[in-house]
Amino acid sequence: MIELSAAQVAAATGGRLHADPDVTVTGAVIIDSRQAAPGALFVALPGERVDGHDFAARAVAAGATLVLAARELDGLPTVVVDDPQEALGELARYVLATVREGGDGWPKVVGVTGSVGKTTTKDLLGQLLTPEVSGEDAIIVPTGSFNNEIGLPLTVLRVTEQTRYLIAEMGADRIGNIAYLTRIAPPNVGVVLAVGVAHVGHFGSVEAIAKTKAEMVSGVVDGGTVVLNADDLRVAAMAGQAAPGTTLQTFGTIPAADVRAEDITVDATGRAAFTLRIAPSGDGEQRADVALQLVGPHHVSNALAAATVALRLGVSLPDVAQRLTEATARSPHRMAVTERPDGVTVIDDAYNANPDSMKAALRTLAVMAGRTRRSVAVLGEMRELGEGARAAHDEIGRLVVRLNIKQLVVVGDGAYHIHEGAMQEGSWGSESIFVPDLAAARAMLDESLEPGDVVLVKSSLGSGLWELGDHLSMALTAKDNNK
Ligand SMILES: Nc1ncnc2c1ncn2[C@@H]1O[C@H](COP(=O)(O)OP(=O)(O)OP(=O)(O)O)[C@@H](O)[C@H]1O
Ligand SMILES: [Mg+2]
């Protein structure tokens, strides 16, 4: 982060200073005392299980020079605010605005939102833009999601005078979330990927989800760029909400899209190749070939989104195509494919799940297994789906059967209706198996996986199937395990 005095932190957050005003923060802003290093600013947040205030002394002992807290802390240099989380956002907003003011508008912020594909698009865009810049902090692309009212400001606070690009994932589970995040980091380029039913339990309806994602469109800076998915009707409809003076760019497979993928093919490893085409304002079209390393044809859409932003920021079409072709998955448990020495292929997509990503992953499994290999889907609960949860799980079970997945293993009570849907759709015998928990799933899979099998593991984060993903990815053969 840029260097800040305690007085500046107090002014930016509207807090009361209980420290020497000249104390400076020279290190990172942290919320976990274990990450404390000399010069850090420790923000005391109330957690679900622990209260950050109890760890402030430890952070200071490890070198933190200042604490942002909801109350005075005996003998510790503190800025006291009503709500440390809000204050974290205020501080991030101040730091970014200050750096931009002194840096002639730099860094440029790209905000990415949508029901699926945010992290993938962010990571792809990072790989498209990184070769364009050099030096420490020149580009900030956090690993993982960091997309909420805590993760986003922490990411923004990494900005320094050297930063040219900040690629910020912005997630939402309630109306107003994206507006809040874009106020902290107003994007020069705002991207909306898709409107699905993720978190619909919180939102209440798909319309409310669309409204929230549209906050990205109204959140871009004056004269900024709005990038919309032309293949998603609800996203395409947001074009009307772009402020006058904003540039609109669309991506997709339909001919009207500004940046499009044509002639998409998918190979037996589940990877897509396509022709990337753009229609420049001058003469004729330009095209370049892309062959993705990311697994799953659904990533074509994310690749197009990243390409659209990179082209807008000045990267040439040949460079975009080449870098997309070289790009790899950067955040774990997302369509991570492991070829085990025993001939079992594991697709670990257990980072999270909602109906859209579940369907995409199952289709990829079917493609990868083809006609010759046995496909196995190990599925857990998709959470936060509210009233529609039962129907959504049922539908996934039916899709498993329609895709002719050979073995379905449904893990845990919350996922039961996947099993039921499969049975209703015509699964018989042991084609669909319900097991109560992870341990049972693990025992069953260690026993039954055979060389040549392709196994997909997927559920919402909270259902914990990623543990199984790790286990299966690292396991040798069932027989070896039993030795
Ligand atoms: N365009 C897409 N259509 C369907 N599924 C997708 C798409 N893009 C990504 N996915 C799948 O969605 C899951 C999550 O991907 P990713 O982490 O990129 O999304 P995210 O939007 O960042 O999710 P989160 O809200 O959990 O942070 C993965 O299983 C991925 O394969
Ligand atoms: Mg994410």
C-alpha cells in the first residue's frame, strides 16, 4: 500500500485517533494478525467465531503500527470507527482515489461481475495484461475470489503509485452489493458475464440478480467502457443503462457481438478452440485462432470477455490470441484436471457450484469420457438456492441421466434430490448411489474407481467436496491405497 499517516487513516475513515498522528503505515493492510509484519495496519473485524479485537495486541507485537477498531484498545495505537468493515471500504476508496489523482488517472480498474466465471475471467485477463507492464505492483490480480466487501477493499489497498492495472472481481449476494464495491473502486472497464441463479435464495428472484449485476454498468467512471455478454439476454439488456459517453463493447457467439468466437470445437480433453474475430471501425474484420488450455467449453465465454477488455486496453489481437492459448487456470479447484498414474482422470471443480456451473461441468465430463471411458459424477449440494433448491437439484439429476453419465454418486442430505431426479429420469440399479457423507463417498470411490474412469467432483464450497477432490487427485489406485 502507499504510505499513510495515522492522521490520514483517521481522516479517510472519519475515525477518532488514539495514536500519535505521525505514526505511519508502511506495510500491508491485514485482517489476520498472523500476517502482521512491520508497518502493517491491522483491521479488527468481528468474525463468525473470533473477534479481531482480541488479536490486535498480537498484530502490534508482530510489527503492526496501527489498528482500525470499533473501540479503544488499551495502549495500542488505534483509529476508532463505528464499523471497521465500512471503514476498510472508505480507506480503500481514499487510497485508490489519491493514487489516481496523483497518477493522471492510473491505475485503470477493471471490475468483473456475473453469476459464474468471475475468477476465471479475472485470471485470464491478468495473463493478457501482465506482459504489457513491468515492475512490482504494476498489475494487481488477487489469487482466488476476494470479491466481497472485505476482499475487494483489501485488494484495492494493495495499489501503489506503480500500479497500472487493478483487476477486481466483484461478487454479490444482495441488491446493492455491486454498487457498494464500484463506489470503492470505480471501474474504467466494467464487465458483466452472466445472470444465473447463484445465491437466488438471498436475492429472492432472478430479476433482483439482474438488477444487482446492472449496478456494474452504472458504476463505471465517466467515459469508461461497459463490456457485456451478448449471448446472455439479461446481460445484453443492460446496454440501455450505460451512461451517455460510455463505450459499449459486447462479446459472444452471435454475429452482432463486437468480439466473437466462431467455429468453436471441443477436443477429447474438454478443451475448446475457436476463431476470435473482431470488427474494427476501419476496414474489414480481423481474426486469430485460439486454443484454450482451460477445461470446459463454457470458458470460451470467459476468454471472450477477457479478450474484449484487453483489446480495449490496447493489447493487439495476435497477442490476445496467443496469450489466451497459453493461459492456464490460476485459482485452485476450478476444472482442475489430474491424470493419475493409474489411468483415472480426476476433474476437481469443487470450489463452488450453482446450477449453471454444475451443468457446464457435467457436459464437459460427458465430452471427456466420450464413448470409451466410464464417466463418474460425484456431486454434493448446491447451496443458497432458496425455494427453488429442490427443483434445481432434481434437474441436475435428470441431466446426469440424459448425458449418459455412467455412475452418479450423490453426497449428503442436501444433495439428495439429485439422486431422486436421476431415479425419476430412469437411472436404475446402482447407476445412481446416495451416500450420507464425505467419508462414505471416499470409501466407495477408493474401492470402485477403475483405470480409464473420468471422475468429476463438484459441490458448493460449504459442502466440502473439495477435500474429496484433493484426495482423489492425489490418490494412487484403489488397490495401492488399501495396501
Ligand atoms: N460461463 C460459464 N458458464 C458455466 N459455468 C461456468 C462459466 N464460467 C465458469 N464456470 C464454472 O463456474 C465455477 C466457478 O467459476 P469461477 O470461479 O470462475 O466463477 P466465480 O464467478 O468467480 O464464482 P464465485 O462467485 O464462487 O466467486 C467453475 O465450476 C467454473 O467451471
Ligand atoms: Mg470467484
